Amino acid sequence: MLSEAEAKACCANLYQSDMTKLIMGDTLHPGGLGLTNKLGRLMGLEAGDLVAVLASARGESAQALGRVFKCNVLGGRIRR
């Protein structure tokens, strides 16, 4: 069984690989920005709403929510 640090390192290496970027695109999550936008619609996001995004990595999804729904997005990666 991997330790927490080993698991994090493994995921970080996977997300940095060219193959992962080719398969998953810039958002690095299944469903991509289409799923992010669908979630925003289901949540009823409107201009001026505040959205907190945890573990946002590079922030593509958070930035997309701000652009598409004209909401205020607070995102960042939590580090230990």
C-alpha cells in the first residue's frame, strides 16, 4: 500500500505526463469543461455569485466558471 506522500507523487507525475494531457485536455478531470459548465447550470450559478473551489490545481475549471457564469471564483490548492 502506498503512503499518502507516495500516492500524491504518483498522481502529480500522472497529471504532468503528455499522454494524460492528450487524453484529458487542459482541465485534467473527466468530463472537462462541458461537465463543469453543466454543474454550474445545475447549481443555478448567476452573475455575482461567489464560488469557492478547493484543490483547483491549475484553475482552468474555476476560471471557466467565472467566465461562463460571470461569478466570482475563489480557488486555490491546499498544501500540507
